Amino acid sequence: MALSSLSDNELLQKIQQGSHPAFAELATRYAATFYRLCYRYLGQHEEAEELVQVTFLQLWEKPYQWDETRNTKFTTWFYKILVNKCLDRLKKHSHLHLHDEALVEDKAENQEASIILKQKQQILENAIRSLPKRQQTALNLCFYEEMSNKEAATIMGISVKALESLLIRAKNSLKQQLAGQTHE
């Protein structure tokens, strides 16, 4: 049976038995997704890549940290670890709030429209980064990672109602910040 057809749980069982190919399959399957999450927090490509790599390496070195009997999906468990690592890294390195200026390479024919779009994206990214960390996490998981409210709440260790409250506060705060940007 091809590794690509195995479930995450089956791959993790093989990883716990020392299977390098199973580990490579799991990392290939999710590296880009987990990278996007880390990048949304850290705003730097190298930092996001490093954090994902280090976390996958920790899974390889200690595969029994994931416990199938807890009935937690691998992705939920791994997202929770990454969110905590991102928040820890932000606490230690406040310079990570600054966004790479070489962020997006846009080959659009209309350079002026491209510049305006980049500026708007940068304003939104900065506004999101100014939110309290729990609101950022709720937004990142629900909107950018497209998780259900239940799954995001599980990752954050809160109730669905608490998550929804965070999302409402985050949206209201962003509306106020962005409205202030357009009036300046």
C-alpha cells in the first residue's frame, strides 16, 4: 500500500516504529499548511520554516508524544504545538512583529495596482498583529487555516462560545483600526 493512501494515524504508527518514509510522507503532506500558520504569526519566512522543521524533528525524535488514544486528530495536536511555539517565539523576539519587505513577488502587469494591493495587505497584516494574541490565534485558525470553530477552540483549549467571542472582538477591532487607516 502506498504511503500517500495511509491516514495520518497510520503514518504516525509507522513513525513510532521508526519508518523514515512515513515521516517524510507526513511532513510532505502538512509542511506547507503548518508553514502558513507560522508565517502568519512570525512574518518572516526563515523563522516560520525553522519553527516547522524543528517541530517536525521533535516529532521524529519523540514520536510517542502523539497519543492515538486521546482521540485527537494529528493536525489539531500539531497546530496546538505550533501555535504555542509561535507565541513563545514572539514573546522572546519582539522584532519578529516586523514583516519582511520582500514579502510578495507580484508579476501583475499593472504595477500601480500591485503596489496598492501590497500596501493594503501590509496594513491588514499589521492590524492583525496588533490584536491580542488570543484574538490573532482565533483569526488565524478559523479564517486563514479554515478550521471549524470547534477544532480551533480545541486547539486553543477554550469553549466554542469563548472562541466566537474572540472572533467578534477581533473583527470589531480590525474594523475600527482599518476605518482609522482610511480616514488618515
